[in-house]
Amino acid sequence: MEEKIISVGIDIGTSTTQLVFSRLTIENTASAFSIPKISIVEKEVIYKSSIYFTPLISDTEIDGEAIRIIIENNYKKAGIHPKEVDTGAVIITGETARKANASLVLEKLSGLAGDFVVATAGPDLEAIIAGKGAGADLYSKSNRSVVVNLDIGGGTTNISVFKDGEVIDTTCLDLGGRLIKIHPESMKVEYISKKVKKLADHMGILIEVGQSISADKINKITNRMADLIEEVLGIRKVTEDLKLMLTTKDLKRNYDIESISFSGGVADCIYGTYLEEKNLIYGDIGVFLGKSIKKLNLNNTFNIYEPTETIRATVVGAGSHTTDISGSTITFSKDIFPLKNIPILKLSAEDEQLGYEALSQAIKEKVSWFGLHNEKQQVALAIKGVKSISFGELKLLAQTIVGGMAEIISMEVPLVVIVEHDIAKALGQTIQTYLEYKKDVVCIDAVNVSNGDFIDIGRPLANGRVVPIVIKTLAFGY
């Protein structure tokens, strides 16, 4: 039986804030004799807001009240009351996520938007979600290849690498269109980020707030930024400037990239055509940067394709969700439910083929994807697991998870493990044994998830099963 619900996606980015309403048709796609599986069978975008510059009180504070007014006004324009909205996502991304009051803004908006995913995405997680929203995961899977998506927004360039549909690497650079703001008429610099100022200093270019800057100087700076794109992709020798602009760790570059795509607001400037007189149409260097990247000879090395969504990729994708009922087994320490807004780390098939020691290290490395500006956040680990596992292997797997998730175990949050096969009860109990029953553990099975998803876990049903809500959030815009 079908049911129609309304979803909202709200993206508060470095430069812009926007929202989209969608009508989702959901249906139980399982047979009458199977565990229910509620899936989205149709999605229709019914309203797209205008794209607003993200209002700020200062360089370090978001204007939460102004954002609330933008969102309230668009609910009215769409003719939708907050109570009519069933699901969705409110996510702060990019430079905006670093603002001092980002968490307070999210709390303020959550009541308006509904009981949805409300989160701040760190650079690596944002890169994963952006890549999925641009379709890089599906493109890599269908072409059996390594694909890189570069999501270039106002403050950051979030880069994700996919192989056969699985994310294998991420990074983030402090490169974006709003890192220098310029008055279009006076050509006076109104803002420059500290890192870009250092980059300009390295080039011998003096740039100061309040002083005029020539188009020639802007071109030189954005051309250097474009060079750094080549450096991170491995087709130009890495310099100290790349190290300066890295927000997180560098790409590993131990794979052969075949295709690349661009998303984010600057992507529109790469794929589109802007006349010279429109270079400062947004009062920043976004158009200049797009043109500088466009001039690179990247197509001599890679296949370059245009994703279906660029600037609107975030909000069109945000808010999709699925509901799964956990299978025949579950472990949980005590009544700690509900658990909400937990990002998911899904191990790839290649990861699970590693030896247990190497797998433990791989988990540790990937947990760092979910760091939030030098802060830790709770992460749920998802694995496929083994159908017919021996007790010896089960113990080794439990030890591997305990070792790999050490950073999460050190936090005052439950350890959450999701297993595709029905071994959750035995695995969870074994993990509890290794943790000497001193840590809350939730281990559930038969739930299909991927990197970039969030999960909410409700209370167990009478039969011991739980109903996890898997929130599918996609790409991030400019």
C-alpha cells in the first residue's frame, strides 16, 4: 500500500541558504511473508526556494533569526505548514559549520523544520555526501572505475573518491568562491580569508581589506588556486601551498583516477559561460575561480562529466529516507533509545577483505572522516559481515571493532554497530564481553545503509526488533 509524505531539505552553506520541498511516495516493497521494508518508490520536487546569501552577524556568527525568517517565509510561499512536513534534513556545511553559534542555530531551526536529521557536517562527511549527491558513487559503480567529485562552494572544496560505488578517500581544501569578497564597482576588498591572504603573500601579491584590487591580481590568485586542484589530483607536483590550504589530511593518491565531476556553486561557473562584465556578479571571486579551473587541461588526463545537480544538489537530495525493521537478532545494553542523528561509517567490500589487524586500522582512519572541526562526534559502524561465521572469527571481528572504534568507545555515547547479516546478537554480546560490560552497546542487523547516511533508532518492539530510520542525505551546494 502506498503512502505520500512531504519532505524538506534545508542547506545552510558558506555562501547560500536554500530549501526544497519534495513529495515522496513510500511503499512496503517486501513480500507478505517477509520483514517489512518501507522504500521510496517515487520522488517529486514540489517547491524550490530562491537561493539566498547566508546571513551573518559577523565573520564568526550566523544570523539565526534571519535564517529562520527566510525559512518561515518559504514555508508560506510553498503553502506548506510545518505540521504537514513528515521528514527532512537541516544541515550546516562548509565554512558556516565553523561559526561559533552553528549548534544554536540548528537547535533553533529544528523545531520549525520538524523532528528530522539536524546536523553539522564536517569536511570529510560533507565530501562524501556531496559526491553521492553529484552521482559520483553511481557513476563509478556503473563504469567500474575510480571517480572523483570536487564540490567547490563558497568556502571549501570538498573532494570524495569513489571506486565501484564505494567511497575510498576524501579530503577538503580551503578553496572557494567567497574567500575573497569584492565590491563590484569600487573593486575594494571587503573580506579575505587568512589562508588565501597567506597564499597571496607567497605569490608576492599584497591584498588588504579596504584596498582596491585589480582583475589581473584576482586572476593570478584564482589561477594559483586552480593549480592546487591539479596538485591534489596528482597531475602537478605537490607544494607547500597545498599543505597550507588543506583543511584535513591529503588524498592518498594510490589509485588511478579515470573520471572527475564538479558540483557546488563554482561548478556552475566551470560548466557555464560568464561574460567578463559578469565576473563580479556575486561580489566574490567565484566566477574568476570557475574560469581558472575551466582553463586547466584536466580533460587531457581525465574524463570530465557534468552531474545532474550542481548548486541545488544538496537540498534536492536532502530528506530522502527509508525505514527498515531490524532482522531476527539485536543486542542492546539497556533502554537508551531513541538514538538520533547518528552518521554512518559503512565499510567497503574491499575493507572487509582485509586481515583483522589491517581492518582495525582502516576503521580508525575512516572514523576520522566524521570529525567536526577538532571535535569528536558519535558514529555508527556498518558492516556486511559473514553469513556463516565461526565463533573464532566472531571473536576476532569483535576485537577488530573494539580496536577500530576506540575513539568512539572513549566518548560518553553508546557504541552502535549495524550488520547486514543476522549475526548482530552474537556479535554485540561478544563486543560487550571485550568491553567488560562497561559500555552501552547497540548492535542491529538486516539494515541497508551507506556512507553519508544518518540513522535514528527507535525503541525495540515487543518481539525485540527495533525500527531504525535511515536518512539519506545527498549533495551540498555553493
